[in-house]
Amino acid sequence: MIAVLGATGFIGAALTQQLASGDEPVRVLVRDRGKAEDRLGRFADRVEIITGDMHDPAALDALLDGVRAVFVLVQTVTARQPSTAGGYADAERQAMQALVAAARRAKVRRVLTVGLIGASPSAANPWVRSRAELTQALLDSGLDVTVLRAGLVVGIGGTGYDWLLAVVRGESSVVLGGGGQRWSYIALSDVVGYLVDAIDEPSTFGKALDVGSLETPTYSELLSRTAVAIGRRPPRPLRLPLRLVVALAPLIERLGRLPKGGLRTAILHLGDDLIGDPLPVRALLARDLLDWEQAVAAAAVPGRLAGVAG
């Protein structure tokens, strides 16, 4: 049996659907059963759904009982957390510590998750530093951990891609930042494919691997290429300095009961380059990745299994 933590999220839902299409049983832990059934669609009946919170040891024990591998695809930066969780970094750390402890109790050694491409403990952005520290803590846990570190994930439901698509379609005229940041990208289907391929691949154990494109176009270039791909005129967006938006972040966090500081650092990160080294993973997991135009086309197909291909 395979377990998924974060099955209602952007990547988690696509992965769960792909796993559920196979022969091995799948179990998920979610806060809202109705939301999970809606997100998983026709695959919901093929998945064992447990309702609970990732901060609850009993819920984690129920999730991991009798499983051989667990995918951890939750994010705490812009998601509501218990009042006792503290800031976003504390919430992430507590959640991962609880998961590792539960995996040890259940004797589950295989853990796979998605991180941030190129994340470094010396990064200027505190959120990037926290992602790097979390990755290292997982790798130091003694479990058989694989962290696939992605840049811009192309798919409907991904915050970065949805915003880009809204600008191209004319649904929004605002671009945060100057547009010169360089981003490695990867189709949602390819992230899911890498995760599935890595489950039983020992060469990926104990590694953090960057996944994505070798090319690193600027955000402005991606806007233009997306417009051409969907048959639209390249937009002339209004560029909004990130620091103006950052000033509103504390208010949004309070109103939305979001972890303190998380939204602010996530917004600032939009001005950073999202680049890494995707060559090592290609030597371990052979995969023909979609290019930008193919990824955009795959994302536009309604009802497709997140564009998942073998």
C-alpha cells in the first residue's frame, strides 16, 4: 500500500489519481473528505480516505499502518494551520518531525516529497532557507528519503502557472516583479512521473534532486511564449513592485489565519531565479520531459489525468 499526505493539493491530487489508476492500494490523509472526493473525482472510490490533521500523531499512525511508502506533498506557507503551530517555518518543521516519528513507529522507511529547486541554506530569502533546512533534516532522518526539487510546475491549479495564464488571457494585468527572473519549469505530469518512477529506485534514496528544464527562460519570455501557444497576442502587463504587495501580506495573513511571515517571504521569492541542476536526476530516471509549449498544451486538456503520461 502507498500513502499520500496532501492528496487534495495541486501535485498531491494528480499523483493520487495516477497511483489510484494502478494495482496497488492507496491511502490518503485529508482534512475534508468532501473536498478530497471532489478533487479525486472518479478515482475517489479507489482510494482509502482517512480524515484527520497532519499534526495529529493518531491520524498519521492510521495513515501509515501497513504501508510501504509515503508521499509527503503538503505545504504550510499559505495554508491554515493550528494556532499552536507558530510561524510557517515552525509549522513545516513540526509537521515533518511528526511525519518522521510516525514513519519510524510504523516502520515505513520510504519517504518521497517535492522541494524547491536550487534551495540553499545560505539563500537571502528566509523561506528558501527554511525549504533547504527542511530538505536536509529529512535526508538526515535515517529514512530512505527522496526529495525532488522543482521550479515552476506547469498545470492548472498551480499558483505560479495560474497567475501567468491569467495575465496572458487578460484576466489580470498585474505581474509581480520586473519579469526578468529566470525560471526552470516542469510539467505537472513530469513531476508526477518522476515521483512514481522513484518509488522503487534505490539510486534515488538519500538524495535531493533538481527536476525540470535545462533552459531557464525569463518570466517575461514565458508570458510571450504562452500567449503564442494559446493563440493570443503577447500581453503588456502592469508590473507591480514586489515590496508594495509585501506590505499587504501581514494583513492578508491575519485575515486568512495563515502562518505568520509565510506569504511575505513567498511573494518576495517571486523575484528570485528558480534554477538548479536537473542533469543528475536524468542519469537516474530516464524521462522525456515536455517542453514549455507541450506542457501548456497538456495543461489545457479538460479532464486529462493532470497530463500524466508514462
